[in-house]
Amino acid sequence: MDITVKATAKLNLALDILGKRDDGYHELETVMAMVDLADYLDFSLRLDGNIKLESSSNAVPEDGRNLIVKAGLLLQRRFQVTKGATIKLDKKIPISAGMAGGSSDAAATLHGLNQLWELNLSLDELAEIGAEIGSDVSFCVYGGVAMCNGRGEKITPLPSLPPCWVVLAKPAISVSTRDVFSHLEVNDIQHQHSEKMLAAISSGDYYQMVEALGNDLEDYSLEKYAEISYLKKQFEAFGADAVLMSGTGPTVFAIVKTEKKAKRLYNSVSGFCKNVHMVRFLKPQFE
Ligand code: C5P
């Protein structure tokens, strides 16, 4: 029997870099939230022990470089699984976009194979395994809205966001996560976006939330990539309440309160950018 799992995209509403660690990673504090833009993964059992990935997009590798295959191999090794799987990926989340598409696919794979191979692993166990695959995978295992610390893998669930609409757009450039992090001047940064965002989410106040949006990684990318700063300025000019780059970019998202405004933004930005989506934040599953 086939199992289908939805892998949703995330946005960073607040991202603070707290410092550089000895292991080369950065210590983060970030508020992440899932939106209703998703890839779909279909899992079917193979008895030959192989993990075979078939992707709808030829822009993602189908071999061991893909986090889906990495997640499958890790589960097989860890739990001496002799069964395999054919995994069909229907790719909708823009690639190398700052929306954790690859990490979310890996998290969906952990969920899917946990069922397919009857491993009976808990959510916390899946999240712990996810952290070995990538910094964002643990959050993607839980979904919803969360404060994330450490490399991003220590998760504190948060309640729903105030009702609003999101228009996100990915300029036609690719940004390397490693490159963005390596250009950070950690000592210059003293922002506290996540704390403010936490207060805003706790109070459920839309205007406080849009005020609190902030990303320490944005300044470098705005300076380096004209496409990102242009997109941000256009969203502002078309009447967004707040605009921010997500994660390491290049995706930029705008928040507005009404569907009507969101449609206006969507239509305006679609005039010059091909990859535009009008979405909503997803409710946490465990509220
Ligand atoms: O964990 P992940 O493989 O997704 O991270 C990709 C790269 O991003 C890392 O190799 C590192 O250069 C950078 N990174 C970082 N600090 C983090 C997360 C990622 O420096 N907290």
C-alpha cells in the first residue's frame, strides 16, 4: 500500500545570529512557520532493499546527494532495515530558496518510511534523527510554528499566528546557505527579532507581529543581490505591511491582513517575477 506525505515550506519570521561556534555552525534563535505550499512524496515498499527516488523536477538530484535518500539510508542503517522503498517526489517548493524544501522533503521521508517500514518511532525520535540530516529538518518533522535554537534543531512549539495572508516570491537566482553564513560579521549583530516575535505571537497582535519581522542574514543578501533588494522594494511600494527575506534567501515574503490586498500584491509582483505564490500560515498540529 502506498503512503503519501505532504512536505510543507517554511518561512523565517525572525532570525537572530547569536554567534559562531567551534564546529563552524552558527548559534541561532529563529521563529519559523509553515505555509501551505508543499511538495508531495509517495512511498511504496521494495523488497530488494534499494531506495529509489523519482523526482518530477530534473533540478534536484535523485542520488545520495538528495536529503530524501540520505534520510532513507540513515533509517536503514540505524534500525537495520532490510526493506527498501520507491519514493516519488512531486516538487512544488522552489529549490534553493530559503524555504527548507529539501529539509521538509527529508522530514516527510522520515515520517513516510517510519510508517512504511513499521518502525514506530515517536515524533521526538524522528526530530532527533532529522537533526543529523540538516539543521532545519527537526522543525520540519514537527511543523506548525516554533522557536528554534542551537543550529536550528532545538524546537519549542509556539501557538498560531494572527490571521493574515502571505505573498512570497523567489527571484531567479540561487543562493548558497554556506556562502551567506560565511560572510556574516557576527560581532556587528545585536538584533533581538526572535524575542520581539515571541512577544507578538503570545499577544496575538497582527501589527506587533509585522513590526517584529527581522532577519540578521538579510543585509548581506540585499547588498550582494540586486534582485532581492528590488523585490523587497516592489513589495513595499505595492502596499505590503511588512516584507522580509526568508532564511538565507533569496525568497522574499510580504504580509498583509486581507485577501484583497494579497491578490493585489500577487498580481503586481507576478508582472516581473515568475515564481510567486499566495499562501497562508498553517496552524500548529498540536495546539
Ligand atoms: O545544517 P545544514 O546542512 O542545512 O547547513 C548548511 C550550511 O549552512 C552549513 O554547512 C553551515 O555552513 C551553514 N549553517 C551555519 N549555521 C547554522 C546552520 C547552517 O553556519 N545554524
